[in-house]
Amino acid sequence: MPTRKKAGNGCAPLPTRSSASISFIFPDVPDEVCKERLRQRNAAGKHEFSVSEAEFDRISSHFQPPAADENFNLKIYPAAGT
């Protein structure tokens, strides 16, 4: 799982700027599980595009698990079977 990066995307302070309740749904799935699912999806050939593991790594490097201090109504869904 990627380590926590410094805030700066403008999302963290959003719940504190309004009275709205924001739910953040986070699928807590290990990268290897995601990559296996990606390999299966790519092999099925039912999509117009496929994503390589290198592209997955590059894209997922921008994501991080949410922190409790971000004030989201956090919903974490663990990987099935964990």
C-alpha cells in the first residue's frame, strides 16, 4: 500500500469548509490483487483498452489511503477473503 503523501490536492479541507457530509469509499485491496484482476480483465478482451502493470503502478502511485483527520465519513471495504 502506498505511503501517505503530503496533502495538497484541495480535497482534505473540503469537509471543514461546509456543513455537508462527504462519504469517501475506499476499496482497501492490495496491489497484487488488483493486478491479478487487471490481468484477467485484459485477457478477457472485453474492453477497448488494456492497462499494463507498469501503467497500473504509475497511476496507483498517485493514490493513498484516506486518513481519519481528513474528516470524511469513511467507508473502507477490505478485499474479499481478507
